Amino acid sequence: MNENHCPECQQELEWQGHYHCSQCDEGYKKVGFCPDCDTALEKLQACGAASYFCNSCNELKSKSRVRFEFQKISEQ
């Protein structure tokens, strides 16, 4: 099982339309980065499967090679 932990306090994040840490009261988005050029990837979703495309390298990247990190989002 893939667990998603808060980058600040390591508590398990909750899904509320976005990732949310109830301990820190912060919202997060999960961003994937290209393993080759380290730019943010575009997530392509169809039929329940997710693929990741790098606009810089102009190619699909394997999910197993993608580096994910949580970035704070400003809640409006």
C-alpha cells in the first residue's frame, strides 16, 4: 500500500479533494518529477491508468522511476 505522509510532521495525509494534514492544517498536492531532467511531469489519466509525460524530454516516463514530492497549496 502506498502511504502518503506529511513532509512536515510525517502524519498520514487525508484525501479531501487534495491531500490534507489535519495535524499541520495544511493542504498539499503530489507532484511527479522526471528522473532524467528533474522537471515537473504532466499526469495523463485514462481508463483508470495513470501515465506521466515529460514535456522537456518529450516522452512518457515509467511511474516506477518518477520522483514524487508533496508541495503546499494555498487554500482559498
